[in-house]
Amino acid sequence: MDKREKNKWYMYKSIEELLAKQKPVVERVPVFAETLEEFSKKLIEISNKDNKYQRISEGATASKEIAEDALISAMIKTASSLYIFARKTGNESLKPLSKTSSSALKKARDADLQQRAKALYEAAKANLANLDKYGFDQATLDELETSIKTFESSSDSKENKFAESKNARQELGELFDQANEFVAEDFDTMIELVREDAPTFYGDYQEARLVKDI
């Protein structure tokens, strides 16, 4: 839920709680009681849909962040060994590729990060036989390769999750529209049926009906 929806949600729950407390009065008008039951079910739908939306959004982001951190860590290990190797052997062509930092990689776009990682992988693979004394071996190369594949997979997964999240978000908005109809079209009218017999209840409803900035 966004801030506007949260404010409406608290209004809906206030109305539900008030009507439930005034059940004897509400039940004087059978359709009023029936509508309250339908409204409560709608609020459960909203809560479930919002929970699903939050899980999708947060899960996709967290998964990609973990994969990115692992990739950058593997890239830094590889780049550091390659840079020292380049300095000690006078291999000037390797220096621009291997001179980097975690902060710089963090700022890179996904496509650029993947391209840089693959370039480091190929450079390390080509020089693997000479990198042992520089703290780099086959296991480190394999770690980089695995990190690249995991990051690519997480990026694809995030795109799929984004589409799923977008659909859930749209459905959540539609549920709020439906809940608002219960209030504006049903309860606002039905409360008039008990206004004379229960003036205090009527006043409490008008107070609960206000959308407050929480």
C-alpha cells in the first residue's frame, strides 16, 4: 500500500470495527448486516493482496542485491590479481580493465557490470597459468563464473517479478476501489436508515468515515 491507501485502509478498519460494535443496530436492517459481512471479506482480500505485493517486490530486490554483491566481490578479487600481475609484468593492456573499485562497480548499470565481469573472466582465464603467485587460481575463476551466471539469472528473475508485481499492484488498486464503493455507495446511505434511532452511532460513523493522514 502507498501512503494514500494506508490512510484509506485505517478508515475502512475504523468503520468495520464501529459497525461490528453496533451489531444490534446494524442488524435492524438485514441488508446493512449483509453488506458489512461482504465488506469484511473485501478487507481480507486487500490485506492478502498487499502481503503478496510486498513479498514479490521485496523478494526480487533482495535476491538481486545479494547476487550483485557476490559478483562485485568476485570481480574485485579477479581485478586485484590481474592488476598486480599487469604491473609486475608490464602488461599495460590489462591495467585499464583491472583497475576498478567496489564503489565504481556498484554505480554501473547491470549490462555494463555484466560486460565488465565477462571481460575480467576472459582475461583471467587467458592468464590463469601465470596468476597463481598473484593469489588467483581455478577456484577463484570458477567463483567469478558462477557469480556472473547467478547475477544474470537474478536480473531475469527480477524482470519477471516486476511484471508479477505490477499485476499485483493493479489488482490491489482495484480492490481499494471496490472497498471504497462499499463505503460511499452502501454504508453512507444505510447509516441514514438508523440515524434517528441511533444518533450517537450516526455521529461515530461520520467520525470514523474521515480519512485521516496517519
